[in-house]
Amino acid sequence: MPAGVPADPPPPSAPAPDAQAAAQQVMRVLPRAMDAMRRAMRSQLDGPLTVPQFRGLNFINREPGSSVSALAGFLGVTLATASAMVDRLVRAGHLQSRGSLSDRRRSELYINDSGKAVLERMHRQTRADLARALQGRSPAELQALVDGLVVLDAAFARVDATPETESP
């Protein structure tokens, strides 16, 4: 380009998405990502551990001291189904059920070392599977992904922090 001739202006960038457009993209992409995670985890389930049991272990690991009722609500199953699952996980040595100090009618669930070992092995292998799926992405794409997930995590951390008993 000759000196003194102004360069063409850069093309206008696409408008920034609003919250609705971002939510639509999340709803489009996250199910596919979750399906990939489920496939990776299912391929590692050994013997008697089922996907719902794995999900139950994950929940109790994140929410130690939860009740069977809270687990049933999380899994979307009946109290009887969750109770039977807890019994199997306790017999398998993955969970402990302890009486609550504040309410003797309530049991609190805690994951033990065996359950933690199962979760860590499955998480490690699932991370490796996801990393393979992300190989070949540029450093900029990977950074954009991480940045977006930080935003998503912060948005849902606020939702999780809201007590269910609060009224609007």
C-alpha cells in the first residue's frame, strides 16, 4: 500500500451476544458436552456400579452430610429408590450413613476412601478423554473456552448459593 493512503477500516465485528443468545448457546452445547462426559464415564463403570450410583457418589462427595431425601431429589427418584441405592453403596464400602447429631430421625451420608478412589479414577480418565477431544484446538480457543467456563461457573455459583427456602 502506498504511503499516505489510509488502510481500509477493519470489518465491523459481530454484535456482542445478549444473555438470551448466550443461554441459547449454552443449551445447544452443554448437552453434547455432557453426553461425551457420560459416555466416557459409562465406559469405565466396573461391575456393580451403575450410572445412578456414580451420580449419587458424586453428589455425596460434593454435599457431604446430605440426607437420603436430598439424594433422591438430586437424582429425581423416589425416596425408596434412593434408600435402596444408599444401602447398596454402603454394603459396597463406598458410603457411610451416620445418624445426625441435630436430628436423630435423619441420617447423613458421607463418602469414604473407597468411594473417593472410584470417583478419582473415573474423573481422571474422563479428563483424559475430554482432553483428547480438545486436542488440536489452538491455545486461543482453549483460553476462550476456559474464560467462558469461568463466567458460566460464576453465574451458576450465584444460583446455587440461593437457599431453596427463600421466597422471591
